[in-house]
Amino acid sequence: MSVIGTVGQLAAALWILNVWVLRFNKETEYRGGEAKNLPQEFDVYGFPKGTVWMVGSVKVSLAILLIVGVWVDALVRPAAGALGILMLAAIAMHLRVGDRLKKSAPAISVLSLCIVALAF
């Protein structure tokens, strides 16, 4: 894997960990609808209550796999691909509830980083 690909995978992983660990209960301008935190955001999207924990567990696990992928290259493609699919779903949810494109910017950014990790 090239340096560019490694930077992409690590940046995507750290971004996800920042959102799902450090900013889980924090208000940001990127939350869907009028949500103040991640559980409220999943309510805005109409998901059942436990969905936030399931999606969060998957995203954090994929982020960890991307980090481990620095040493185990075989993990990078599946983890970056799966995380990219989840980012497409996040973008779709923002569009579904009528959010401005700006609210999708973090998901678009992580999707772009996953593409970089896959391409390089």
C-alpha cells in the first residue's frame, strides 16, 4: 500500500473514532435534522432505538480494522469498502430528511478517504 492509501485509511479511521467516541453526545452543525447528538440523529432518520448502537459498533470496528490494516494489508479493502457503503447510507439519510448538503460533508469526506484507501 502506498503512503497516500495509508494516510486515507488512517484519516478515515480517526475521523470515525472521533465522531463515535469523542463526539457521540456532542452537538455539531452536521447532525441530521435538529438532532443534538447521535442517538437523536438516528431518531430523526426514523430508525429503531437500538440501531445507533449497532451502527456505531460496526463503524468503530471498521475503523479499528483500518488501523490494524497498517500492519495487515488484507484488512484494508474490506474495511474501507464496508465503511464507504455506510457513508453512502449516511449521505442518503441526510438527503432523505431534507438536510442541506453541508450536513453530509463529513460523510462525503470519509467516503472520499475510503476511496483513496481503496485506490492506493
